[in-house]
Amino acid sequence: MMKRLLALALLAASLMASSASADPYDQLPAYGYPSEAAQQLNPYDAVPEVDPRWCRFGGYCPRPWDYRDEHRDGRRWEHDEGPRLPGMLGHETLLVDCGRHQDHGDGEHHDGHRNDHHDGRHDGHRNVFTSIDEAAEFAPPNATILIIPPGEGMTCIESVHIHKPLTLATYGGSGKAVIQAPQGEPCLTAHIPLGDSLIIDGIKFIARSREAPCVAVEAGHVTLRNAQVDSRGADWAFDVHESGELTLEQSRIETDFSGVHARRATVEIKNLDIDIAGRNGAAVLNLGRTDCLDRDGGTIHGSVGLALECSEGSVESTNIIGASIGVLASSGTRGLRLTDIKLTKPDTGILLLPGQLGMVTVERSNIIKARDGIIVAPGAESQITGTVISDSRDTGITTFGAGALISSNKIVGAEDGIRMLASQAFPPPMFPDFAATPIIDSDGGGPVVENNLVANAHHAAVRIDGRFGGEQHRLHGKLMGNTLYVERPGECIDDTYNDDPVRVRANTCNRDRFPWPF
């Protein structure tokens, strides 16, 4: 009797433990390297054995439309057919090892072992996918594909095409999985239904082609986190087409061309590093009027770190080194916010262009050793606040008749600290191909420049100049409550070429050099 009671107690305890561990939400790990998905399995465990009945080495894998569909003889594919790991959060998990040997077709591996899968026996090898693209074709929607990194596996040299919501992540604890694009092809192309998501977690991409971007998002929502993109020589490292959504978190992009491009997209970018080694190449952009239709385009003769055309959302805590233009931005309907952006040694730090009804907000940013810190084009509704621009070779901030609010910024060291120019003078000489972009006339209000510190300019702390094409043009705006430092023979405010003076009031002029840094 005691033995039966003891057995029942052990059985009940076992059932309770099994029930407790069945809920995957009970044991979700904290976010960390290499990926959230991979950490749901123990990365230091041996790669598990999986069912060898499908996707043998070099064998046939059912196409996505085969999965769980009726077979021609009336049978259905069983739920456990195919090589997959234990499921995560109710979704299936597949494993990819690009270092596994393929079949020769005669049943023999490259390493000389016979392949006995054809008769249903297992030969002791780990049976996994050897291609991410194959795994993505076979995987059901919302599945997780875990990729074994170099060291435990090998670099995956392929171009991956995703057409459904999936998660790609690194499996194991030795580093990031690596996807290297073949010559002339992208590393990854995502064309998934709007509303669905592709999550890329803890993976490194490598591209060496000028013919295609490293990662192209044609639709849907793509999240890239804890990842690295090395796209030296590529077109764009990351290119998001119209209607796409992009989330970039805790990632790094290294390129000698251009970084991230998004058009008519929703973006959420945080903790992104972009290093641009050169200023070569040309970034072709389709910047139209305020409705952001593809009318007249423009070309930047050089690299662009972050180009957001007619886009909305936010960019936070991003660091960009180099580039002809650090950030090029025009707003979508709901506005675009740039916060805590650090730009080091670009030719132009930030170029703001006309977009849709929204406003571009630049706040608490830092631009160091640029030729021009910020340029605001005609019609570009914008706010620039709490930003530090130091050691510019030409200008700190230039506005071309735009309705911009420039407030509470520090601009130290430049030929001119702030320039207020006529809208007709846009584009400046460094952007010759933007001459085709229609000029948006000012609404008559002009820029409001107030409560800024402008110091150590060589020519003028503020220069107001309405000249263009041998004519004097009307300028509007306000210059109020600014603190200006300038050494002789420089001027605090140069408004020699302004027939209709901008309203100037309550500015403080100091004929000294401002101590910088503090």
C-alpha cells in the first residue's frame, strides 16, 4: 500500500513539474547576446538530434505549399515531419548549419561517410538544413530559424529571400552567425505581407557588391537588433522601400558607401552606430515636393549615413562617423524626431528637406567638425533645439527661407555661426543635382532664431543675406535673445545685404572669444 501511495505521489509531482515547464513564458530569459530566441535554448548544450526523415543531406525538402497540405494520395504531412528543434512560444524552430557537408547524389558525403537516410536509418550525424534560404522556404509562418555561427559551423554564403514572417537568430555561444552575399546579390531581401514581421537577431551580414544593397526591405516590418552589417562597396547597407517598417536596435553598420535608406517608411532606430570609411559613390534619391511624390529627383555625390525620405518615427542615440551627409531627412505625415544624434566629421551634418505635413525635430544632438552643421531647405518645417555644433569649417546652421524654429542651441567655431539666406539660393553648390527639386516658397514667417549661444565665428555670428542671381530677395524671420561672441574684425550680426531687415531684438554682442570647451 505504501509503495502505491509513493508511486502516485511521484507521478503527481512529475505531472506538476511537466505542467509548470510547459508554459514557455515562465522561463523566458532576459535580453542579451547573442539573441532572445537563441537564449530560449541553452546555447552551451550540444546541438540536438533531429528527425532525419525530411531534408536529408542533399535530399528533397517539401516546398512551403506542401507543408501540412493534402498529399496527392490523400494523406497529410504529419506535424513532426521535417528537421526542427523544440518549439518556442508555440512556434516551430529549425536549425541551420552551413558547415554541414552536402550529398554527392550517390548517397556519400564529402567526408566519405555513407548516407543511410534513404532507408530510414540515422547515421549519427546532426541532420540540419545547410542553407538559410532552404530553411526559410520550408519553415511555416512565424517559425524561428537558428543559425550555427562560424567556429561551430561556417559562414553562410548565399542570398536569402524571405516571403513570410520569421525570426532569424544565432544559435550557440561563440559569436554571431554570418551571412555573406554572393557577388552582385543582396545578403537578404525581405518581401513579407504588410503587418507581418521579420526579426533578425544577433547576425552579421557581409556584402562586397555595388550592384545591390546588403539588406533590402520591400514590404512588411523588419527588426534588426544586436546585429552587424559590413557592406563595403555595396549600394546601401540597408534599404527600405515604400510602405516598409524598420526597427534597428543595438546594431552597427560599417561601410565605405552609404548606410541606411528608407522611403515613405515608419522607422524606429535606437543605439545604432554607422561608420563610413569614404565619401565615394553617389546616393540617388527621389525627393519631390511636399507631397513626396516621385517627381524631380536628386543625387548626392557622395555617401549618406542615414537617409529618411518622407518617413516618420524616431531616431535615438545614433552615432555616425564620416559621410558626405550624416543625416538626410524629410518628414512623413506624422513627423520625424531625431534625438541624441552624434555626427563626427561629415561634410554636412544634417540636411533637412521638405516632406509631407509633419515636422522634423532635431534635439539634443552633437555635430563635430563638419563643413556645414545643419542645412534647412526651403519648405522644410523643422525645429532644432538643444543641439551643440562645434568646430564647423563653414557654417553652423544655414536656413534658406524655411519656417524653422532654431532655439537654445550652442554653435561654437565656424566661418558664420548662423546664416539666414534667401530660398532662391537653394541648393548650395555642394548639391548641384538638387537644382531640379522644386523650391517651396516660404509662408512669409521665415525662421525664428532665439536664445542660442553663437560664438567664435570668423566672419559673423549671424549673417543675414538676401542676395541671389544679382538681385536682392525678401527675407523674413526673427532674431531674438541670442548671446553672440565674436572677435574683431568679425561682426556679431552682418545684415549688409538685407533690404527688408529680419526683426532683430534683444541680442547680446560680446567682443571677446568664448572659452570652449568649458
